[in-house]
Amino acid sequence: MNRTDRLLAIVLELQGRGRRRAEDLAETFETSKRTIYRDIQALCEAGVPLISTPGRGYALMEGYFLPPLSFSADEAAILLLGSEVMAQHFDAQYRAAAESAGRKIAGILPERLRDEVRALQSSIVFVEAGTRGKPEEQAKLQQLRRAILQHVTVRFRYHRRQGAEHGPVETEREADPYGLAHVGSAWYLTAYCHMRRGVRNFRLDRMDDLTLLDRTFTRPADFQMGLRKEQEPRDVTVRALFDAEVARWVRESPSFFMVAQEETPEGWLVTLRVCQERDVLQWLLSWGRHVRVLEPESLQRLIAEEAEAMWRGHREGEGMG
């Protein structure tokens, strides 16, 4: 944070938090007390009405406010909650930026509105396991963010869980990174894949050996971020009938590939559109005897083969015991 930004942030901190000691400000802005003393002097020389009380710290003179933005309590709360969510999901650099933005928003609120917003914040909590991810994922985020900003092509090894008839496959890809999205509990890179000659989405936790190449690209002017648009064609229709007793839980844990669902006398009918049948194999198997695939027949056979292989595996395991 440069000095100009820090001076403004100190005023916003005092406006938002009230009286603050030099050591408190030094800890907040990760600098020394001596630097804070110089900053306070600079603010006084610039005409900011500061009051210093020995042992209690600094405060703004009553009635002094920076020109306020017109936020309602709901608007301010959603912005502050959003900054908290971003702080959870991003790496240290963007986390600090999100926290700084939150301080600035809180700082420009009048006292009455600030209390209301704090009450809303304390009543709404976002809980998501592993939001900050593993250290290696954070490193990938930093690399990809730089590649996106600098328009640099990247190379990586990619693992596809259901990319082949008999299991996962690994391929080396070169791609022009266009954007990043966090969906559910995973990060996705949207990029032009040179191997597929089209825009594809890649899960970061399936990428290994990420490298930035000495080659730049130009992102299409009409490109728009979106996880569903630039994918392989989903031209396989799957229809599955669930027992009525699990319909609520199917709605609660839907498949990404689900396009329609309806209640019928026979049960809960779900329609999915997939690139290949294995895209939904694991999801369907997770429902056990409570689901029956109506079409295509090839998926019925695939599920039967998988179930039979699972049974054989259990029988062999019992024999070993």
C-alpha cells in the first residue's frame, strides 16, 4: 500500500472504528508506529481535524466525514459480506485487498447505519470447507492470474476423471487463459485449448506442472466469462427416474448436467444432457437402488457392468479376509 492510499485508509479507519491508537493503526496497516506518527502529522498538515488523547490514541473531530456514499443497510451489508467471501477464496494478495475494501466501505457509513450493518454481518455466516485451498492451488491461482493479466500462454498436464472408456486419462495441454471462476468448492480456468481448438474449462485441482510460456496471445474482444457456454457439445440425453422418497435430496444435490426435473406418478423424473455417459455415472451410482435409468440403453448396460464389477470386488475382498 503506497502512502497516499494509506493516508486515506487511516481516515476511513478512524471514521469507521472511532478512536484508534498508533500501535493499532500500525498493526492494521502492517507498518511501524513511527510511520503512523508521520502519517498523522501529514493528515493534520492537510487540514484533517484529528484529536490526540495521551494513552487513548487518535480520533476525528466530531462531525467530520468524508463525502458519504448513499448506501442502505442492506447494500452496505452485502458489499461487506462479499468482501469477506472474497477474502476467504483468494490468495494472500487479494485477501488483503478485499479486507482493505471492506474497511473503506465500513468507514464511510454513518454511526447509526454502521451499527445496523454490523448486526447484519454478525447474523450471516458463510461456511465452506477448504475455501482457501491447498498451498499448491494458491500458487496456481497466482500464476494463472498473472498469465491472464499479461496474456501469456500456459502449459500443464491435465487429468480427466472420466475422459476415456476405461478410466481417467492424462494429457499435456497448452492454453490461452481467459478467466477464473469459483464454482461450488473448486476453481476453474476458462481458456482456449490449443489441442481441442476451442474454449474449454479446466479444474485447477486436476492441473499439474503448470508453466507460463514465452508466448503471448490476444483474447477475443467478444469473449464473455461463463462456465456453460464454451464446452464440448452435450448431445447425449439421459433420463433417470428416482424414487419419490429421495426427490427432496435429488433437488438438494443436483447434477451439474441436469436440465429438467418433474414429479410423475412413478417418481421424480430427471433429464440430463451430457457429453458422454460417464459424465453422470458416479452421480447416478451414488443413489443406489433409488434410481433407474430409462435411457439410453447403453448407460443402463454401463451401470450394470459397474455394479457387477463392484460386487466382484467385494466378493474378492471377502475371500482375502
